[in-house]
Amino acid sequence: MTDLAFPSGLPSGQGFVRLRELRDCLQPRDVMHWRDLAVDGLAFHSAEVRPGNLFFAIRGTKNDGTVFAQQAIARGAVAVVADQPLSLSVPVLVVDNVREALADAARFYYRDPSKAISVVGVTGTNGKTTTGHLIRACLQADRRQVGLIGTIAYEFGGRRIPASNTTPDPVRIHGYLREMADRFASACVMEVSSHSLDQDRVRGVHFAVAVFTNLSQDHLDYHGSMESYLQAKARLFRSLGPGATAVLNRDDPASMMMAEELVTGVNIMWYGISPEADIRAEDVRPGPDGTRLRIVMPNGAAELFLPIVGSHNVENALAAAATALALGASELTVASALEDARAVPGRLELVEPPGGLMRGGRVRTFVDYAHTPDALDKVCATLAEVCEGDLHVVFGCGGDRDRTKRAPMAQAVARHARYAYLTSDNPRSEDPALIIRDMVDGLGAEGVDPMVGEGAERSCDLFEVIDRAEAIRLACRQAKPGDTVLIAGKGHETYQVFKDSVIPFDDRLEAGRALAAREAGWLHR
């Protein structure tokens, strides 16, 4: 894995700007060793500096960028932006906030590209990726070229770059938007994480539409409290200008906070199950292969079959419909696009054994990215409602992350599953066995879910299996014909992170192997 898609954000050839132009843009409080130079590219990782770059010395939580300024100069940086005077051989622009300066410089260097296309920002705890893909599908059905910046990949102009972060750094954001605009894209759908909002990565991006999915516990290891987490999300809506549209979830109370952040002149489109929503779903009938519903829009309604599983995906589809309508797509186009929708990789993605049906009956197996209590609760509830037999759930909790999520995640699974397989996710520097112990402890004495009530008998059998591949094999071996297996937490990820290593690991591949072995008779119950 790498933190960066490729050096300097974009290939060379974007053209030079003068350092004096960037100085005038950034308005530094002090300038040292001044001389005007040609600047070819921006960088904030010293290892990525190319000759001619302007280097931004950002202070991080683990590393201080000023320490790497000399290394950047050795690699060819012609000037440095820092938040303190530095004794260097090149010009130093001293600013109050280097992160903000990086975003402002990137917007200037790439010629304010978000003014040339319609940028849609999608934020919320869960559903960002699916909502983003559905928005893109609706706009593409309207015959538009649409870029995508999200958790799985950055896609535009025939290129697909595996994503290292849900929302990349400002250089890449503005650089990718410039390339999209130059390739005649009319829109870009961007997942906007709370980290990116807090770190000013999307500063200077002009959003035509901002979408809010929902808010539940996540990232408290970073934000510290739900209030801080909420405030970080709200920054996206605070940035909207007159004429922009906020697409808000009428069924989530946090949406009112987002609405309160809007300036005069910003439009609101409400979506949800609520009868007060502008775009709403009625007569929702979930099934094992998708959901039938009636979608009601301002200028008409349509009966449709959404071919992705889960009531939570109905919300995602409604958010996508509202966004596409806000950007001028027709109701007919939106309904047609949603009927043609396909599951996003790692989001309730169905894994089939070779040949499809299994000998002796089918065991439906899904891989999903759910890694928060709310997401797990929703996906487990969905599958428990539509599966014919028992629900088996394989899941873990990430190491070096919010420990307070572990007990609620275990409780969410225990509420809905007949069998729970507690295993490793990305343990990072923590002992996987201790992470699992935190999960088990959340179920109370003798595995009773405290959310069910004191003294209630546990209906969920627990299996503690540290090795994730073995846990997947065990679930597939235990499952009976008609049962459903959910493998949750990693979704599209193709690796597993340990203290001293990163190994290739894909839940979908492991599930496929386990199902194939079961079909061949190699797994015995």
C-alpha cells in the first residue's frame, strides 16, 4: 500500500507558475531569502518532490514536515512553505496554516477547476460509497461524463487509480478535477470524509451539491467526541454558496444540524421514507435479490425494482435520485438508472461458488464493508429479514482505532445473527485476541446482549477464531442449505494490516475458496 496514488498528484506537463503568483495567492506573513522562480508542481511529502516543486512543510500527528524540508530541497524543491522561519538556501514563505496554504495553492495552480464542472460532495458515516456510485450511474444515464473520487478508486478520463484515502489530498483533488474538466467531464462525485474536512483537504472546492447520508458512531479515536465528529461533517454544508443544493436525509436527526449551517440562497432537497421528504420511498418490499418500491419524486412517481439488497440501500438510492434531480436529470432517467444499478464492490456483494448453485442447496454469502455499530446493525437486520434459514456473521474490529465501537458492534451482530464468528479485521499493532476479548465483553455475562434485556437468553452462538481465513471457512462449513453468511468489515479491501506487515487478503477470494471447497466436499460440518 502507498499513501499516494502517484507522485505530485498528476503527471508533469501542467505548466509553470511564478513563485510571486503563489506568494500573492497565499499572502504569507513573512518571506525569507526571496527571489522569483518558476514553480512546476506542488508537494508535501519530501519523498515525492520533483525538481521545480514548491514544498509544503506540514506538521502532522506523527511527523513534522519542517524536518523534511532539507530533504525536499535536495530532491529539487525550489521553495518551501512553512509555519515558522526556516534557515534554508531557498525562499521560504511563512504562513499561519500550511494545510490551508496547500489547498489554496492547489486551487490556484490548477486554475480553480471545480468552477468548471459540477462537483457533488457526499458525506456521512455510512453509505457514502454506494450513494456516490448510484449518483454517478444516474448522471451517466443522463449522458454525462462523470468522474468519481471515493473510497475504492479515483476514476476519470479512462483512468482508474486505486484509492489510498476516501478523500485524497488537495493537490490530487484539484489536479484530478482539472484533468476531468480538460477531458470534458461535466460532473464529479466525491466522497468527503470527516478527516478530510477537518484537515482542509477540500478547502477551495466549489460544491454544486452536498449530500448527507447519516451519522452514527465512528472515528472517535480521531475526533474525540460525537459533537466534534458532527461539527466536522457540518463543515461541508457550511461551505456551500448561494445556488448550491444540500441533499439531506429527512429520517436522520443530524440533518437538521446540517440545514442550520446553510447560508441564505442554498436550496434543500429532503429524501427518505418520511412523508415530508421531497423524494421518498413508499411500499418498500425487501427481498433476497433486491427491493421493490415506489419512488415518489416532485414531478412523478415510479414503481421500480432496485437490484441491490437492503433497506439502507433504499436510502442511498433516494439520496442519489435527489442529487441527480438537483442537477437537472429527469425522473424517468433516474428511475431507469436505479433499476439498472449494480452492487458496489464490497458492499453487500454476493459471492458465488464456481457454477453458481451449491450441491445440496444454496448458501448465500455476502461481503460488506460495514465496520460501525450502525452499519452492522442495518446490514444484519436486512439479511435476517430476507434469509430463509439462519444468519452467520463473520466480523472483527480494527486495531489502533476507536475501542468504544467494539462492544456495540458485537451487540449489533448478536441482535440479528444465529452464529457470530469473532475474528481479526486489521489488528495493526494490537493483539487480535485482546480485540476479540473487548468484543465478547460487550455482550455481558455469559454472552447476553445487554441491549436485549437483563436475564434474556442469548440466541447467538459465538465462535472466537483469530485467523480471519479460518473464520470464513468455519462459517461456510457450518452453514446449512438456505442459510446466509455475511463477512463484514473489510469489503473491497485486498489486504490485512498487522503490526509489522501488510499481507494480501480479500474476503471475496477467501469466501469463494471456502464455498468451492464446500461444493467439492472438502469442508465437512
